[in-house]
Amino acid sequence: DTGVSQNPRHKITKRGQNVTFRCDPISEHNRLYWYRQTLGQGPEFLTYFQNEAQLEKSRLLSDRFSAERPKGSFSTLEIQRTEQGDSAMYLCASSTTDSPNIQYFGAGTRLSVL
Amino acid sequence: ILNVEQSPQSLHVQEGDSTNFTCSFPSSNFYALHWYRWETAKSPEALFVMTLNGDEKKKGRISATLNTKEGYSYLYIKGSQPEDSATYLCAFIKAAGNKLTFGGGTRVLVKP
């Protein structure tokens, strides 16, 4: 399977715990994006990388959230001191830099904070 | 804040019927509009990328049109089948931007 892979698919945690998600993009894609989708809403942009550089972060990404892409390949998204409001589907997507920038998505990580 | 809206939020369609729904987006600073289909427990799948005013694109029984001057796109499903049941998302990219700004989606349920 050469698509975008996200792990884990589901994560249940208690409020106050830290969680980390991983995204493996399509191998030749140098751009990687994180989005968050809550019930009844469309996905919302969180951040994106071009190679290992984090080029844009949404104001939604509070200081409890951090994302890395250390070698320009896979990425991790960490949430510290989780809150119930963090419960959502976290989606990762990747693309090349070629127009028109089709983004290919993983199946997401569903986080439930109890 | 970019406002991308989809209507209706949900739609029940009888198998064999045709249907359509709308995405509205800012008409200024337009770069591209993407349509995705998202089935439960799967990845969102790109259907169309539309960049030019008046674009019409087709994939099997699904087609889409684009009006960038008035800021809307329609997605049409002809002869709906149960496998068309999914959430259809549109997403706007502004000029010189990279991130997708999504609408809330239209959830389509095709009843046999």
C-alpha cells in the first residue's frame, strides 16, 4: 500500500495525558499537512510542512500541540495535557509541490479524551 | 476567515434518482476548488480539482461545475447508487496558499 498511513487508527485517553500520532506520507511527497475534524464539521487546517520545515501553523494549534517532521519523511503530532475538547479525528495529507496541489489523505486517527 | 459553506448538510436519495448539492466559497483570491468523497472508516478521496471559471468535470456518474465569479460549485450525481453514500466535501485554496479550507460537507445517503 503506497497511500498515506496514519497510526494509531483509534486512541482513547484520559484527560491530562499526552498522546502522539504518526503519519507516513506518500514517499515522493514533500508536503505534509495535519487537519482536525470534529463532529458535524469539515476538516480544519492545523499545520503543514515542506520537507522538514514547518511553514504554517493555525491559531487552532495551541501551545499544547506540537508537530514535527524531523527528516522530511514521517511526521508526528503530539498533544500534551489532553482536554475533552481535543476529541476529534486527526487527518494527515501529503502532496507534491506541483500545481494543482492535490492532497492525498490518510484514514485518520480518532482521538477520544475521557 | 475564509467562509466555505455547503448545502444541504444531508440528503436522502432514492436509488436511481439524480441529485445535486452546492458549495459556496469566496470569489476573490481564488486559486482552486477541490471536491472529496469521504466514506465512513476510509480516507477522503479526491474527486475533482477545479481551477477555471466555467470548468465542468466528470467522473463516471458524478460531475461538477465551477463559477468563480459568483463563488459557487455544484456537484451532481446521476442515477444514485448505494455505493455513492458518503460525505462529499468541497475545499477552497486561495491564491498563493497551500492549505485547504473545507466546507462542512454534504452527507448523502442513497436508499435501495
